[in-house]
Amino acid sequence: MAEKKLHIRNVAKSFSGRTVVDVADLTLGTHGIEGLIGPNGAGKTTLMNLIIHRLKMDHGQVIYFPNGKELDISNKRTDEIARLGIVKTNQVIQDFESLSIRDSLLLSLSTTKYEQFYKIFSENKLRKEAKGEIDTYLDYFRFENPGGHALSAGEKKLLDIIRCLVLKPKYLLMDEPTAGLSEEQTVKVIELMKRKTEEEDMSILVVEHDLDLIWNVSELVYFMAEGEILLQGTPEEIRKDRTVAVKYMGVSHV
Amino acid sequence: MAQFLSGYAMYSFSSIVVFIGLATLLHLQFGVTGMVNFGVVGFFGLGMYSFGVFLIQYQIPYVISMLLATGLTGVVALGLGKIILDLDSQSILVATLAIATVVEDLATTEKWLTKGVIGLGTVPFPFNLGPYSQAAYFLLSLVLTVLIVLYASKLESAPYGRLLMSIRDNEPLAQSLGKSTSRQKLYFFAITSSLMGLFGTLHASNVHFLVPRMLGPGVTFTVWIALILGGRKRILGGLVGTLATIGLFDFVIETFVPIPASAQSQLMPVIKLWIYGLALMLILMYRPSGILGEKK
């Protein structure tokens, strides 16, 4: 068991009167990889978006524990939260239309040290500094055209994940990371998730509908329905649970 | 030769170069970063008029007036940008258009400061080289414009340029990667807008006499048409577009095509706008990324 990464207190979000997320007390990140499952509309993506402040919560608190310190991030902007080490991969494909794969990763690896309007001669330095890391990822995931743009939906999804990984986050939220990926790429992503959480100070919260993946990678699983975290436990416990069977698998997992 | 160097051609070249500078700055704001500045003439005019006021009404030395005017334009852009830059494109368009109208109105109504429609003058050249003053001034404007174009070309393959393009392409995604996009947009908008003001100060010496009529939205439209025509995402888009519009009309046609004097002042401006509009429509229909096209 690792130190906890996040503590969510009394966080709620409603859209036009309908409560989508209402989490009273939740501790996240005590394991390398934790899974978050639940039926469609349970509020999983919304919860993640509240954590990174992509959405503004109605009330509540998100406390972050980087290196044992305690930091209230409830009112921080998404970009500040990302710089503190919490990032999220996207369920729906997100990309920069005009950036090639390498440019996209250079963007991610670049910092404000390079991003000043008068620093227009710093490209070579950044490229040199980033080359090793980018090449490692490009060698690992074989892109069809690594020198150009991400071509397929799957490649864009992979690129989205790599962009987050090169930021070396302390806490990574993954929203259906393998939806749309080939079998081979899925295996590679899973292997990478496991390796990163074992070797580095990184914890992952993963949302997936592919339950085999959840049972396979997660050390702890949260079950969410109607905006609330109803259960948490080891994959075995959650798998056998009646509530989960009725509310989730009974319907979608024939 | 001396006549050529001091004559209409040099005046015309200086104007063209100033407009290339403006169009290239708009390329940086809109083509690279996606900020819809429809108030180009506001910043250009603020620079031009505040320079004239500092220089003539307050007798502040030339270069200092220039720097003050550029700085003032930057500060106004910073204040405006702080309010509007995180809004959607339409709102930014309307707000920048509005600030340009405010500048034009103030230049007209604040007679104590600007002398209103009577006009503010005479703005001299910063140096007196006799018949070569106009040519030297052209070279000064040219150097500044070349610097801006070089900056734009260097920016394209720099981490900062990549950041600006990521804001244009997908700002929320850039934010989620830790980029403070609001601040970056704001600073870049203020800097590029203040440079529009600097070009305004250059233009003031070129035209010698400032009247509010110069601050009409026509300037903004001309710069936009030039950029769209040339290619908004291309470094040389502003240059090519300006040459194809103002260069062609205000210099080539006016100099070499024999137009009867009666048509010169009445008909030509109308025909010019008519052809600009037509060219814009054709470009948008058949070559939406401009004459220079997409980057390969």
C-alpha cells in the first residue's frame, strides 16, 4: 500500500437540477492502479473532470498529497493541477490538428522555460533534451508514420496517453484508455501502466467498461452508480457483489 | 532619381510595408494563435494618434513619443485582453471591433487633444536627410517589417510557437497538459497589438497629417482581406496578400494605368473595394487556405 494521493470530501455536481456526482468521502491512490467502474451515467467521467477542475464543482473539497504534503486543489485551474502532477487522458479523441506526433510530444515536454515570446531560438535545445524520451515511446508503440501525424483513431488515443505520460504525473486519471485500441496496443498500454506504477511514483485511476481489464490491472476497485461511490474492494470482492451484479453487470454483462 | 526617392512611390512603398507588418502581426494573432482581432485599426490608430499627441501637443521627443505610444497601445491591449480573451471568438471579434470604434470616435470628439476632424499635424520625419528623408523612412519601416516576418518564421519552429498553435487547435487540451493558456494568450496579444501601435507611429510620419478618417474600419478589413487572401497560416501570407491588394492597387495601378483624373478619386476607391470583395469571395470559395495554400 502506498501513501494516499487524493482525498475527496463532500464533492457534488449537478447539471440543471440533476445530481450527477455526490461523493461524501473518498480516498484515492493508495494502490498503484485502482479501477473505477459503474453503469453509463454513473458520474465516473464527471468525477474525474471535477478532480482536474475541467468542471467546477458545486461544493466540496479535493485534497492532494504530493510527496506527503497536503494541498487543497479545489480552486486551482486545470493547468495548475496538471503542473502539480494530476493529469487525465481523454475518453473522446482529443488532438492538435496541426501538430505531428513528435510536435505533440515536444509540446507536452516543453515547459515555461522554453515558452517565452522572446525565446525563438530554443528549439534545438528542447529537441535534444526530449529526444531520448520521445523515441522510447515511439519505439514502444509502433505508429504507422512516426514522423508525421497520428492517423487512426487508435493512434490518436495512444498519443493522448503518451502526452500525459511524458509529463510524469504523480496521479494519472485514465478515462477508457483502451476503447478503440487494437488487441496488441491494449496489451502494450496495460503493460506500460503496470510498469510505470511499479517503477515510478505514479498512481493510476482507470475507468473502463472492459471489465476483464479492470479485474486484471486493479488492486482496488470502486463501484459507482447514480453519482455515488457505493462500494470499494478488491476485484474479487466487487466481482462477487450482489449490488454490482444487479446494478451493472446484470444489465450490460450478459 | 531624387524625384523618385521623394515622390509618391516611396510614400506608397512605406504604406505597403506598414500594411505588410500589420498583416503579419494579424497572422501571429489569428493565423497562429486563433485570436480574432477585428480591431486592428484600433491598435494601429491608438499608436498613431497617441504618438501624434505626445509629439505635437506635448512636444515630447520623437523616439520617446514613439515608445510611449507603443507602450500605451500595449497597456490598452492588456486591459482589453484580460476581459475578453477567454470568451468565444464571436465575442472577441465584437469587442475588438468596438474598441476600434471607440478609438475612432475619441479621435473625432476630443478636439482639445486631437484637433478633431481638422486634423493633427505636421508629424515630421525623425531625421532630415533632405530629398532622401522619405526613402530613408521607407528603409526604416522595411527593416521593422522584415524583423517581424523573420520573427514569425522563427516562431513557427519554436516551442513558443508550438504552444500558440496548440491554443488555436485545442485550448482545453493544452490546458490539461499544464499550459497556462489564458496568460500566454494575453501577453502575446498585448505584445503583438502594441507592435500594431508601433506601425501606427511609423505611418504617422509617413502621412504627416492625422485625421480621424484614417481610423475607419476599412484599415481592419484591408488587413484581414490581405491575410486571408495570402494565407492566414502562412508566414508570408500577410506579405503576399498585401502585395496582391494594396500593392497592386495603390501602387501598380495608380502609377502605371492611365486613369482619367475624374475617375481617380470618385470611381477608383469603389472599384477597388469591389474587386477586393470579389477576390475574397473567390478565395474563400476555391482556395480557402489562401494563395499560398496549406503547409505541406
